[in-house]
Amino acid sequence: MKFLVLFLLLVSSVHAKLNIQHWMTPEGAKVLFVQTKGLPILDISLNFDAASGKEGEKYGLASLTNSLLGSATQYRNEEQIINAFESLGAQFSGYSLKDMSIVSLRTLSRESILRKSLNIFTEVVTQPSFKQKYLTRAKRQILQSIRAAQQSPSSIASIAFNKAVFGEHPYAHEAIGTQDTIGNITTKDLKHHYQQFFVAKNLIIALVGDVSKVKAKQIARQISHGLNIGQKAKANPVVKPLNDAQDIHIDFPSKQTHLLIGQTGVNRSHPDFYPLYLGNHIFGGSGLTSILSGEIREKKGLAYSVYSHFSQMQSNGSFTMKLQTKIAQANKARKIAVQTLNNFINNNIDKQKLQDGKDNIIGGFALQTASNANILTYLSIIGFYNLPLDYLDTFTDKIKDISTQDIQNAFAQLINTDKLVIVSVGQKIKNNGK
Amino acid sequence: MLKKLILLFFALSQPLFANSLDLAQQGITQITLGNGLKIIVKTDRRAPVFISQLWYQVGASDESRPTTGISHMLEHMMFKGTDNYGAGEFSKIIARNGGNDNAFTSKDYTAYYQKMHKSKLDLAIKMEADRMRHLRLINREFEKERQVVIEERRLRIEDNPNAKVFENLNLISFDKKGAYHAPIIGFQGDLETYRLRDLRDWYKRYYAPNNATLVVVGDVWADEVIALAKKYFGIYKYNPDIAKNNKPAIVHTGKSRVLKLKAELPFYILSFPVPSLKTTKDKHNAYALDMLSYILDNRLSKTLVREQQIASSISVSYSLYDKYNTLFTLSFTPAKGVDNPIVLSAIKTQIAELIKNPAVIKNELARTKTQLEAEFVFEQDRISTQSYYLGMLATVGLGIETMFTYVDKMNAISTHDVAQIAKQYLDFSQANSVELIPQGVK
């Protein structure tokens, strides 16, 4: 493969005219729906504001709560649930990030199948039973995942980076939790987390597929009706800007040094969202054609994968440059990456590059919503982050008039290259050139 | 190399048109130009976009030392300029026209693609046609890209313990004189030493219309695609010198290897030599093996991971669509504190039970068939998945009809067939294995 393809749920970008319908259920869940024809499929994504940002000191609680959905209900045990979904050909899944705790269903939309798969899905989400034996097993699985992360230089770097950038903020810890915090979590904690956060007012329902609006309303109603009404979760604390540069090295017996360089970023409602989006696209977000890839890979052959990224979340996320290179040239790559960022902020962006970046985003916009799965992700993001419903329709308009000055101002205001967090994971080089 | 996306969608089926092989009914047109270029078009008008892929019938299975990895290296160099465009310009032009592009190399093929708005079809086909014959291989670009690929190898394999296990499994399971022995990305020593001339030879030998298939899926008209293909590819001559490769896999059995690596988690894989759909004498057997892989994956996850909790993960896999004889693999990470022999013995018990009493899988078999039918419909959601299967099946020589008969073939498999095929192929005395014993990362 020419370059590494990234699957990042939180990357934003967008499409052409989509007819998004929206309403609230009587219990207070927000619903976004797009009817698509051509394939007899329905996708449902339930996005609860119930992820690791909301779990307090019990790191891993949100993720465990999500992972036990589907293990048992008041009426069925695990094998019965699995068999029920499988015998309908329906796909049930759940995962918990830092903002969103997601439970989803993909099913055929034929009435006889849809009704049954929706019933079992509703039961799993609204009437879970948190059993000790499944919690014990899930904890063991998570401890294995933590060990798996410990043998991956990329994971080690990312964990250290988040810790350094987010400090006291809940984004500082990983959604799966830590060895120390997992042990003490009880089924009572899970029930409590569920009762507080898996409630209608704290839920965004995204629906995409071949069903009518009337049907979609029934579906949303059925799900939300089974939940407590509850309260919307409180907003996260504010992410504090970094006071100082941090240079963190972690020794690891790998052939490559993994480098993460960055800072605190922005949230989705930041006034400079669009200039930063376009700027990052040009700087390091557009694969081999980006400036960063040009300097590190195309001109010097220093790395296979090199890119930059804004994580866009409820609270300010992070800005990150990421690359891996053999130990001996790690310092060189690091210098070039920082220098490239400095140049980008301080010098005029090439006119052609600006135009190319815009043309790529605008001309390829239809690709962003070319599948039901893509549309589902956008509905979830729009609903969860309270973006305007015309977010997709106006996206290209917002991009097209941005000037190089807009981008530079936005970057200069946000990023202080004297206060970068730099994490390197790999073998230490003698004589430690900084 | 790498098919991250593709591995998530490894089964196909077709419930809606199960009895029909009429490709036109599926919106598919298939023709071959006079110079041998195959063209497959599938219309899908759900969005005003298309994917255009060009597949070459050459991959790692055609390589041998000292030029392993050369198909993949050439794939990288295909972005480094032609007589008409400078290095990197291909991707830049596609990008400023709203597209994204990439490529992938595997055992039996190398493929390139562009995803774009439907108004850019002409550009995509024109650019792809240009680099079929006008690649300019320059040493300066090659030396940089060699380093990039070596970094890619470090990232994907050298620093990834489980990837090393898979690499070693192929080393012991396939003879070096045949296919599938060497890694797709190549041995480090070969990557460091081959020369521009080797790439040039590879390019000249395999990049010709009669060794390629153009697949376009999306909001396009078949006539329009064919006309553009004729315009841009039609000028190239049929190349009579393409050696019809026949370097089948030569399988070794009863081999094992232990890897002590800087890692935290143990990992164990064992493999059984099996035919693929392409090489089997009786196609029914290949589908039975495919069904066996689903049933076992499911059954072992249930018993060993969820119930007994002696493994933290387990995976069963069979490469139905490989060009040559292949492997049926079982891999697992034991639960903490559990030794591999305990897991292995539990696996054997489950397989023995299935062979002795096929009725135990009756319900699982029915559910699996239902899932495969639904999954086929789900897979139509992505044009890239659709074009992948069309291009891959055409390139390995199975024919794209294979895609539409899959569900019927799988539905015809009985519990007895699954038991029988397990008995025939899962002979533990012949199995190969690679065991990773973690040494910690300190």
C-alpha cells in the first residue's frame, strides 16, 4: 500500500445535499434520520454522552458498561442474545470512546426481520442485566488489551502524549482504563453509570436506511420509550492550555522511534474550526500531497507514515503530528517536523497549495456521504456535537473563501511552537542530540 | 500489501439473485478489448461518485529471491512520475480534482485505484492508462522510496510481534522455490539490494493490457467507461511475452518454530495445508472449508473464549480465493496464566466432537448461512468493497460469476460436509505451528 489509510471516526469533512430529518422523541432523545434507497438495509447508531470523559476516577467504567450491553438482559443470557442477532443476520456492536458511548445495529430492512432485530436490540439496550461473571471476564479481557498496548510503541506513545497534553482533564486517560483502576469496579458501579447516563435525554439516535419517516419515528420511539428520561450529562471541564514545553522519551526495544509532536487543540464549535480544518488538510492531513509528507517522506524518505491531525471533540482536543522512523534518524525527522510546522505558521502558504487543498475538499465532497455507513457517522457527529443541520450543505461554502491569512492567524493563535509536547518511544540514542 | 479494510468483509453471498447468473441483471458489464485488457463495469447510482481500479496479475507469489517484494516496490514507484508527469504529480492531480487514490499489493495481484466525483472519470482513466506504459524510473526517486519501504517493513513487521509470527508461518509452510514463502513486502536483505534495472524488468514484463483488468463501480455508464478505456488503453499493444506464471505453492507439513520476542502477550498459530477454490478438484470442498472456518471461529470463540475462558482471543481463517494451494489457520492468544497445550487440547476436543457428531453444529450452520446472506447485502454499501471482489476474482482467474453463486454454494453445505472436510484436512500430526514466547519489552 502506498500509504497508510486511517480510519478516524473523529475526522471531520463532508458532502452534498442530504435530506436530514430530525425530531425529539417524547422522552427527550434527539433523532436524526436520512432515508436512503437502493439497498434493503437499516443502520441505527445510539450515541450516549456516557463515555470515559464522564466516568470520574473509575477509569474504564464507561467502557466496561458499554461492553456488558449484550451480555445479558432481564430475559436472556449471552448465548441467547448472540443467537438471536445471528439468526436474523443482524450485526450488533458497541464501543466507547472519550465522548461517545455508541451502541449500533445493522439489519436488513425487510419488515419481518427488522421487527425482530429491533426488538432484541431494544431489549439489550434498555433492559440490561449486569452480571458479575461477565464483568469478571470483561475485566480479564481489558487487562489483556492493556498488555497488548504495552508491546506496541505506537500505543505507548499515544498514551503518554494524551497524559502530557490533557493533564488533569478526563481526556488524559485511555477509555479502556488502567490496570490499577479496573480491579475495583463493581457491577454496582456499572448499574449506576448506566442509570445516570444511558437515558433518553442523554441520547442521540442516528438512523440511515431504506425505511419511511413514519417507520423511523416508530423505531426511535420504541428505543427511547424503554429508557429512563433522565438528565443530559454535564459538560466536561475545560482543557487547560499547556504552560511549558514537554519532552518525554520512553525507552522501548523497537527498530523505529515513534514520534508524537503536538499541543492542545480545539473543540468543534471553535470559531476558527474551518481555517484550522483546511490548514491541517494542506499541512499534514491529505496523505502524500500534504506539506509534512512532502518534507519527511517525499523529499527525504524518512518515514512511511507521517501526518497531522486535529482530534475534534466536546472539549478542546489535540493537534498532533505523528511519524515513525529508524532510531538513527529520529532526531533529524523530529527537527524537520518542527521546522515544517514553524514554516507553515510563519510564512505564506503557497497559493497553489491553498487552491489544491480547497479543490480536493470541495471536489471530493460527494465521496464523504457515498455510503450509508458514512452518512450514519455524520448524523452521529452532527447530533452529538450540536452542529447545525446544514453543516454538510454549507461545509464547502465555508471552505472556499478562506485565505492564507485566515489559516496562518488561526494556527498562530492556537499553536505555540515553544510549548510543544514531544513524545518519543524507542531506543535511546547515545549522545542524545536535542 | 495490507488489506485492512478488506479483511473485515471476507465473505460474499447473493440472496436476491441467487439463481441468476445474468450479470446484466446485476448492472454489470464485462468485455475484453482487442489488446487483452479486461473491463468490468458495475453501475451503482446511490451517490454521484465512482471508484476506478486497475488490477495487474502480478504479486508476491510471482517473486523469488533476491527480488522479493519487488511487486510492492514497483507499486510505490508508480507514483513517482512518467514521461508526461513529474514525481508525485499523479496524486496531486487526482487530489486537486477532488479525488483520493492509493494502491495495494498482495500475494496474487497489484491494484491501483482512484475514488472521485463522476465528472472526473475521463481523468482517472487517462492518468491510470498513462502509467501503464510510460513510467519513468529514476534512481534518485528509487533510493528514497527504498528507504520508505524499509520503514514500512519496520513499522508493519519488525516492530509487530504477531506479524512476525505470520511471516514465520509462511516461511516454514511453503518451500522457497514456490509461491507464498516470502513476505509480500519482501525480505529486508532483498529490499536493500535490488536495483532499478530489476524494477524496470518487472514493469516491462507485467504491466501490459493483456495482464490487467479495469474495474469501475459507481454512477457511470458502461458505454462511457468502455469508450474511455479504448481511447486511453486501446493504443497499447498486446504483449506476447508475459510469461504465464506457474509457480505453485509447495507445501511443507509437520514443521514448527518457536519465536522468543520482545513482547508481552503470547501468540500461537497452527496451519493445515488445503486447496483453494482455484486449485481444488471439487469446488464443493473449498466451500466446505470456508464454511468450516466460520463454524469453527464461532464455536471456538464461544467455548474457549466466552465459556471456558482459557483463550482471550481466537481466530480461524481460510483463504478461499488464493491462486495456489493455501493454509487453513487457527490462531489464539491464551488467557493469562493458561498454557498453550491446554488451549490446543480444547481445540482438538471441539474438532473431534464436530467430526464425531455433525448434528451438534446444525443450528450454527443455519445461522451462519443467514449471516452470509445478510452480509452480502451489507457489503454492497461500499463501492470499494464491490470493486475489490470483482477485480480480485477476475485477476485470480475465478470469474466474477463466483461472487453471485457464493450464497448458493454455501447454502448447499451440510453438517456432514463440514464434519467430513474437517476430518479430511485438520490432521494435527501434519500441522505446522509457530509459537511466540514473549520476553517482555524491558
